[in-house]
Amino acid sequence: MTNVAFVCVGNAGRSQMATAFAEREREKRGLDATVEIVTGCTDPHDSVHDNVVEALREEGTDVEDRTPRQITPDDVSGAEYVSTMGCSAAQFTPDDWAGTTERWELPHPRSDDADTVRAQRDEIESRVQDRFDRLESSSK
């Protein structure tokens, strides 16, 4: 089992988009039995941002019922890959964690207009697809 995590500051925007796209990639590629996905944050918001819900809905994905959650060292202790957006993995990874961290420099989408959030959504989708391309090539 390969474990991947997507983490941001509030788990209300960027990491929610990344998780939704990762779930879609996992299903599309038939990796449900081999890839586990976790998401969370360092400072949870009350709900997923409305503009993020709408941007994902445009892509056929509904995240309105998801609740932001805090990430813990236990959540990522078995993760091979952690992608962070606006936070440092050192804030939540166990001291002996030996996985790979990618820091995605993505602005916070909370108050951005719809076009800015769409552009960020599309960038995140591309990065998630790339992560899954690399996962598949490393398992061959």
C-alpha cells in the first residue's frame, strides 16, 4: 500500500482540491487497493470554502459535505509522500518519518475570485496527475 497525504493550513481549499483529484485519479487508474489518501491541516477551518466547493462542482466533484480536519503524526506516519501547501511538514510529521515531502507553492484561495480559484484548481489537478504518474512509474 502506498500512502499519500495532502496538507495545507486550513484543509478548506488547496488540500481539499488535491484530495478530491487524488481520489479521482486513484479510481480512474484502478489503484483503490494500492493507494491510501489522507488529508488534513495545521489549523482547521469550519468548512470547505464556498468558492472551492463551486470550482470542484464544475469538474463534477462534490466536496460540500466534507469537514476540514487536523492532521496528526499518526495520520502521516505511514505516508511515503506528503504534499504541503502553505505549511511545513515538520509541524506534523513524526520525528523518525522518512517519507518524501513536496512543498507546493500555491496561494490561499479563501477570498479569491472564481477565475483565480479555477486556475488554482487546474494547477492542483495537474500536480496530482503528475504525482500519480510518478507513483505508477515507480511501482513498475
